[in-house]
Amino acid sequence: VPGVTEVRVGLMADKPKRRIVAVGSGKGGVGKSTLTANLAVALAGMGRKVGVVDADIYGPSQVMLLDPARGRPRAEGKTLIPVESEFGVRLLSMAQLIEGGKAIAWRGPMVGQALTQMMEADWGDADLILVDLPPGTGDVQLTMLQKFKPDGALIVTTPQDLALIDATRAIDLFAQAQIPVVGLVENMAGYICPHCGEGSDPFGRGGAEAAAATLGHAFLGRVPLDMAIRVASDTGQPPAANDSEQGRYFAGIAQKLTE
Ligand code: ADP
């Protein structure tokens, strides 16, 4: 095609340009931050140079998940320099800049400024930035979409109807901004009782895969509800950093993301 210098094979195929993938959900508590952190670690393990922007300004959790040592970003003039976490992921989060436990009671414009500072930081040779968005469709999402136009959006949901309806809203927001959805991930899908070994589906099963098919988006995989994931996350040891059963779920999704 005349004038086209770049052949796009897949969203994440090797490109000279840095890709920005926003990770969104309609609802809070569905595991968006956990997935973002573990995908970042898995992708870094696959040799990608990955940065994470914790855009969940009011409820930042990436420091706990990715940098238990709690490094503080440096600044050169007005430019922030992300912290390199022990898992090989570069990270910026409001939690690095604000005293722990203090509420972040900011209005929209300040939140927009914070997001801009993180997005315009010195990300060095990072070839992929994952942005952990707050849940829903508010100020941060709008600033993100309008100002930084991500290359793609990844949607996390639980299998249950309510979360799916909200996820569909989030998908619609990206569609309106013409941001391609790279795929859906179903989290908290299925639970194996550690005592009796029987499987059950506290939040239902298969809803996200069915929704992906209906909406014409890729389904990237599911992660079960597993206490080991919660415990590891709380202690700053992302399962994706280890060759564990839990780590392999995230590795599989990371692999699909790069295909
Ligand atoms: P969100 O970013 O969507 O608000 P989080 O990633 O903070 O959600 O997850 C909410 C809680 O659920 C956290 O305590 C996290 O450790 C836990 N969690 C997330 N995914 C799983 C899972 N697959 N199995 C067990 N616990 C999970």
C-alpha cells in the first residue's frame, strides 16, 4: 500500500514504537491490578521491557504488588524516572509519592496532571507500558483515552452477569474512542476446595468467553479463584515471578497477548 511504511502483524508484534495497553474493568475488585502486575512480570520474563503506570490514582495497589521494597522515583526537572522493581518491571504509582495511608482527595484536573506526569515520565527503552486504570468510566479513563490514546485495551471481568454488564460498558468507552480491544480475561473463574478437592464456580463460569465471542473480541484466558494468588499478592511476590501453577495462568495470557 503506498505510503504505508509499517506492516502491522499483531498489536503486540515487534515494532519500533512503544505500545501502550490500558487494562480496564467495569467494576472494582475483579482482579485488574493483580492481572496487570502479573502480566507485566510474565512479559518481562519473556524479555519484554515493560513499564506499569498505576493509574488507579485513588486506590493505587501496584507498589504492594510489584515493589515491596517501596522504591521512590527520582525526578529530573519535571520528568519522573520510574522505579525498577525487583521483578524487572518499571513502575510509577501515586503510592510512591504520597505517604502511605493518606487519602488522595483530588479533583479531576489534579488527577489528570498526575496521570500526565506518569505517562510522560522517562520510560527509557520500555517497549510496552501497561496502564492499570481505575474501575469504571470516569475522569482518568477519559484523560487516558483522549490524551494518550492507548494502542489497545485489555478488559478484566469475573464470569458473573453484573461484572460483565459493567465490563461491556468499559468496552463501549474504548470503542467510542476507537481503541481496539486486545481481549478479555476472566478472573476468579472456578474454585477448587483445598479441603475436599471439589470444584465450584462462586462467580459462575464461561461468561467472559461467551461475551468475548458475542462482541467479536479475543478471549485471552481465565484465572481461577485461588487463595495462593491472594496470599502471594499480599506479600509482594507475584505468582508470575515463579514457575508455579498460578504463575502459568498469567504466563499463558501474556503469551496470547504477544501473539
Ligand atoms: P481490582 O484491581 O480489580 O480492584 P485487585 O487486583 O485489587 O482488583 O484484586 C482484589 C482482591 O482479590 C485482592 O485481594 C487480590 O489479591 C484478590 N484476587 C485477585 N484475583 C484473584 C484470584 N484469581 N484468586 C484469588 N484472589 C484474587
